[in-house]
Amino acid sequence: MKFDLGYWWPFARTAWGWIVASATILAGFYYFPKKMLETFDWYMNRFRDYKVRDFLESLVIISPLANEQAHTRAEVKSVQQIASATRLSEKRVKGCLRRLREKRIVKTSGQDGWRANVSS
């Protein structure tokens, strides 16, 4: 029994078909990892990181004075406090905090403290 690829895929009968298919496969290998990682980041932000971000941003205190930058401060919370407030495990909270720190949404404060980045 002979396997004829042209029967199943008529585009494979020509040289241009193979060239286009090869270019498509190479482009897929080039663009797929980036899109996969962007999608993963979007899912993490959509379903996990928002809880930690919203909790830390809710602790920002803004003074009603004229110079708001000098009188804006954020409360510092530990990983354990964030985990109990968001009902996530400490391991997941640490992962969320790492991703949020890379995006410059949160900052470390002290040994185990985290706070919202009020300058952004």
C-alpha cells in the first residue's frame, strides 16, 4: 500500500506548496512560544493575580491635601496576611507577588512586607 500525500493534501503536489508549508511551520515555531507565554500571563492575571493586586491597592491611603504624592501611602502586609485575606495558599500568593513585582505593581517593603506601588 502506497501512501500518497497529494491525495490527502493536494497542496503538497507542487514545490510552492512545500515552500509555503515549510515557511508556515517555521513561523509557527518562531511565534508560538511568545504567544503561549503571553496567554499564560493573561490567564494568571485574569484568574489569580487580580485578587492580590486588588487587596493591596485597597490598602492605599490618599490624603486630601494639595500635594497628593507626598501624602499617599500604602499599608504593608506580609505574605501570610495576604494569603488569609485572598484565600489563596502562600505559595500561590508568592507567585502572584513575583509576577506583580515584575510588572511594577507591587513593591517589597522590609523583610517580608509587600505593598502597592503608589508611584505608578
